Amino acid sequence: MIEQIFTLWRWQDLLSKWPRLLTAFGNTLEVALLALLLSLFLGVVFGLMSTSNKVVLRGIARVYVEFFQNTPLPIQVFFVYYALPYAGIVLEKKLIGILCVGIYTGAYMSEVVRAGIGSIPKGQFEAAASQGFTYIQTMTLIILPQTVKIILPPLVNQMVNLIKNTSTVAMIAGLDLMYFANSNATNGYMSYGPAYLLCGVLYFVICFPLSAWARNYEERLKRRDSQQAKELEKVEEVVA
């Protein structure tokens, strides 16, 4: 019966393991934070490469994006954990999670950055070139500051996906939140309901505020753009 899954003693048994729960939650946050920093770095680097005038750089960026976007993250995790040791490369489980989740998400971040740069009018590139700006100066001083405002909502959405993808570390006993839920759910009491429900709530607590902020920020941008468009129309009517 469904009520047997949520009996009080099952919850008491689960919450009695709160030190392990806090450790697992902390491991999840650590993997998510470090993977996020890695994915942002890769996203910016490969996003810039994909908009470069150099064919070789664009090709490298394209290969990176297509490979990691079109192969499942679990396969990447299993490859690093099980296959690389045959080549003498043995990595700590937490590090595997950081690298795999970070590199995987970086491919999506780079596409967001590429799209953001592509949305900037080409006239700004031309104006910067006419003033003697180098490519790096144009990007860092003119283009990227404008791009950040545009790409924040999709970047935050990718952050949310990254946090949820940290659950793949559980497949290699990474001692994260999902691993805690799995190990507790499959104990002698078979407490599937409380374990997975609590795990889902904790992920929700992390992800929902980010998703809500991204939606609100995007709505503010739309309202601002709409207001600016109306003001421009009024100016044009006055000039006409």
C-alpha cells in the first residue's frame, strides 16, 4: 500500500542518518560549484573560438560541442571511471564528477555564449575595428559586457541542468546526494519513498530559486526592450 511507503518509522530511520545526509548534500554542492566554474570557463573559451575568424578555431569548437552534446553523460562518466584506469589514469570519484559534468555542460554553455555574441549587431565589431581595437579588446571591452546581460537567463538554466546532472556521480558511488538516497532506499527496510522524496526536495530547494530568477530576469529584459522600442517609435514620430 502507498501509505506504507511514508510511514513515520521510515522517516525516522532516514533522518537518523542526517550526518551522512549533510555530507552527501555538501558533496553535491561542491561538485556542482566546481563543475560550474569549469563549464563557464570552457563555455567562454569555446564560445569565443566558435565566433572567431579562424577556421581552425571554429572547427575545434564545433568538434567539442558536437561530441559532448551528442554523447550521454553517463557514458562519459563510465568511460573516465572504468576505461581510463587501463591507460594508467585513475581519478578520484569527486574529481570525475567535476570534470565530466563540467566538460559536458561547457559544451552547452559555449553555444549560449556563441548565440549571445551573434546577437550583437555587426556594426559594433566594425566600429571597434575602425578605432584600432584588437579582437581581444573588442570582445572584452565591448561585446562580452553586452553579451552577459543577454545570455544570463539561458546560462542560469544550464546551471540548473548542471546541478541535476551531478546525480550521475551516484553511478560510481560518488557519495553525493543521489548516492545517499540510493543506498538508503535499498537498505533492509526498503525505504524508497522517503529517500527519493527527500532527495528530490533538496534538489528542488537548490534549483527552483535559480529557475525562478532566470524567468523573472528574462521577463524584465523583455519589458525593458518593449519600453525602449516604444520610446524609439515616439522619437521617430516626432522627427518625422
